[in-house]
Amino acid sequence: MFIKNDYVMYGLTGVCKVADIRKESAGNQRGEEYFILHPVKDEHSKIMIPVSRGKARMRPLVNKTEVMKFMEDMRESDDIWETDMKERGKMFQERLKSGSFYEWLLLSSIIWQEKEKKKTLGKKVSMSDEQVFKNAWNLLCEELAVSLGMDEDEVISMLAEHSSMVR
């Protein structure tokens, strides 16, 4: 269970701080307990998630040990690049929406590698692949920055040092 002041990943919103956990006293949700989240990128925003449903879309932030294990596991993973653009788009969206740090790392890595291959041919990846890359990359960097107390440049350096992936 998350407690007040915890940092969590919430879906594709990104890192949020649990500002409060309280019961609603008005409206249809009277008596229901809610997580009150503030996204770190927009502290003025407020997200209210019923505790009963929030846990399914919230997870704790990864730590450095988990990140290193994920990077090691990623080296041994199968190539997930799908040549059929429509199928690849569906698969990439499913992996992005999974909320899994590992899936975001895998997506970022595989698209990065494809970008590098295409660059040598004077080509680029599709706009949809580029968008998935940017979304996954931004979620990764935001989570690592908060979780490990780093700025974005330090996160990029760490990822570059331990993988073949840099921006």
C-alpha cells in the first residue's frame, strides 16, 4: 500500500507524488477512499484515484538494482522489431501502456537501434515509431531522475554507460 509522500508511477501520466489518501465526504463517492496524486511535471494538477482501483495503475518507482537487472535482462531478450508497421504499432502501444519500466526500456532500446540502422542508410524511423520512442524515453528518464535523485543528463549518462542506447 502506498502512503502519503510516496512517489509512484501512474500509468502514462508519469511520476506522481501521493499528496494525500482521504475519504470523500461529498457526491456519489461519499465514504470511498482516494489517492490524491500530484504529477511531478505539473505539481498544480491533481489526480484523484479510488484506492480500490488505483493500485492496478500505480506502481512503486524502480531502484538502481532493478534498473541494472532490467538492462542485463534486456541484453538477452529477443528482437521484438516487427516488420509489419501496423502490427508493430499495436504491439508498441500495448507495451507502452503496460506501465512496465522494463517494457519502456526495451521499446526505447529497440527503436534506438532501428534509428541507428536507418541513420546509416540516410533514412529515419516512422513518425509513430519516433513518438513511441519519445514517450517511452521520457517516462524512463523521469522515473529514473526521481527514483535515483539524478538530473536528466546523469540519467542519460547512466543509460549510455550500461547499454547501447543513448539519445
